Amino acid sequence: VVFPKPKKVNSWFSKVVLGEKVWLSKFKSEPQLDLAAILNILTAVFFIPSLYFAYINEFWPTLYCATLMFVFKLWFTDRVALQYAEEK
């Protein structure tokens, strides 16, 4: 809503944004536990401990949880970009 529609959808990031919109609209109409939903859950699972470990100033556990959180989020973005490319 903030940004206009992209003029080109050749870039990976444009595919991620549009793919996430498609995935979210499908998920709202018919919730299902697909790989993208599982990856979102895993991202949230590692986000909470990373905040806690950062709060108590534990470097290595914070780094471990934050790294896993970013890996799962990047995997999610890759999945929705691939789903968008397949449906297009």
C-alpha cells in the first residue's frame, strides 16, 4: 500500500514481495500448514530467545538464535519467490 506496483518483476526481491502477497491471501482464505508457514513459525520460535539472550547480554546464544532466525526467514522468502515464479 505504501509503495506503487513495480514496473518490472524480474528482480528476485519483487518476486518475494508479490509472492508473499499471494501466499498471504491464500493463507487467509484457507489456512494450511505448508513449508512457508512452518518456516514462519520457526522464525518466530528463534526470534523470542534471541531477544531474551540479547537482553541478558549473552553473545553466543544470541548469535546462534539470530542466525537461525535469519536462515529460516531467507528460506521463507526463497519459497514464496519460487511459488510466485511457478504460478506466473
